[in-house]
Amino acid sequence: MRVWGKRGTRNGSVLMWLGLSLILGVLHLTSIAVAQEPVEAKEADTTVVLPTQGAPPPALLAPWYQDPLKNQFVFSLGLASWPSLGDKEFGTTSATSLPGSLNSVGGALQLAYERHIAHWRPGHLYLGAEFGGFLFGNDQAVLGTEPSTGSPVKGMLDSRAWYAGPSIKFMIGEGRVKFFVGAGVGYYSLNLTETEEASPPCTKFGGCFITKRSLTKSAIGGHVSLGIDLAVYQTQAGWQWRIRLEDDIHLVNFGSLDHFSPGVGGLSGPINVIQIGVIGGF
């Protein structure tokens, strides 16, 4: 019998290097933005008005990035880490009858809208809504032979999860770089699927996949987040563009997965997501 290996150490290294790369990238952009501030101030002061004697000096305009955005639209991509999922070993129904497992590291996507609702010193409060998804692929494809035909087959597992719900963020800072903490609740959905594919693939577009079993679970969960926003550019129409680096921790419990694989037990969080996003707002 073939036993599937775990990739916890390698997955942890991948997350660590990704996090370091994103942080270094944001710090590099921050240094460029800060270096440009004196130039912007110099360009803005093209006309010098000499005040009359006894008159107060003219008020200086605040930089465009100092005021909070009223509406923010966010699109983010990143990596998700779900150690509890990677530790599960699912018995397969494929011709190989070998145990299968899923990667604990997968892809993540997030779409969000945030609305400025209050100014509480020393920061600003945003209320919004989020939609996100996670995709975790097969740890290894299991190769076997179909008993009835003798043809080779490849068995695979995959997991997809998504969530949607309201969120709140508190943002601090008046310069180009702003820091924030946040939280949210939402509806979470999980889908587990085992498929088989003929090997070599058939001539049909996308291959010939046969779904052997599937399970869908849902639950109410929540998440906490922290991150930084970097103001990059403002258009003449008043739209501002920013870069966001964010770390989200999702807490959710989907309960037992025994209907998918007897004896495998329950599945819960945390799911840690490190993502980088683009913000457009006005």
C-alpha cells in the first residue's frame, strides 16, 4: 500500500518566503513614495504669493493621500494555509484503493467593498462586505488500473471553499502608509470532491473526469485581519489607487466529514490567508 507523504515543512517554507517577498515589495514601494513627497510639495508650490504686512500666511493644502477615501473597492490574491485540511487522510473509492490527501496550502481570492462611516481619533472606521474563495489541490495524484478494462486511471482529490459576509476595519495614519485592523462574520461553504481521469487523457476538451463522490458542508464563521495600505496614485478625476498587504485568519468549524470518508473526523480552522491587493476608490 502506498502512503501519502505530508508536506507541512515545505508548505510552511513557501508561506514564509511569500510573506517575506510581499513585505519587501511593499517596503520598496513605500520608500519610493516617501522619496517622491518632497518633489510633489515642490511642484505644488509653483506660485509664491507675498502676503501683505500684517496679513496671516496662506493656508497650505493637505496632500491628496491624507484624507480618507469615502468608497473603496478591493481585489486581492494570495495564498491560504489550512493545516487541519492537510493533516486529513481520505480513503479513496478509486481503483487504486489507496489513501489520499490534500495540500494544506492553496490559492485565495477576495473581493470587497468598504465604506467610510466615522472618524474616531486617531483613525477612521470602515464598514463593508467581503466575498472570498480558497482552492486546495490534490497532494499527489494516485495512479492505478481499472479492474474491468485494465486501462490506467488517475485518482484526484480537491477542495473548494468560499465565504461572504459583512466586515469592519479601523484604519490609522495620515501619510501614504496606513495601518488597519479588522474583523468580520459570514457564511462559509466547503466542497470536497474525488474524481478519476483516464490516462492518457481522452480526446474530449478538458479531459474525461468521472466524479466518484462529493460532499458539501456549510457553517457560520468569522475572521480577524491586519495589514497596511500604501497610497500610490491619484487621477485627475479624483480616483485614488492603493496597494494593500493583508493577513486574514478565518475561524470556522464544518463538523464531521465522515459522509465523505468514514472515520476521517471533523474539519475546522484556522485558515491563514496572506494576500496582496489593489484598491480603487474615491
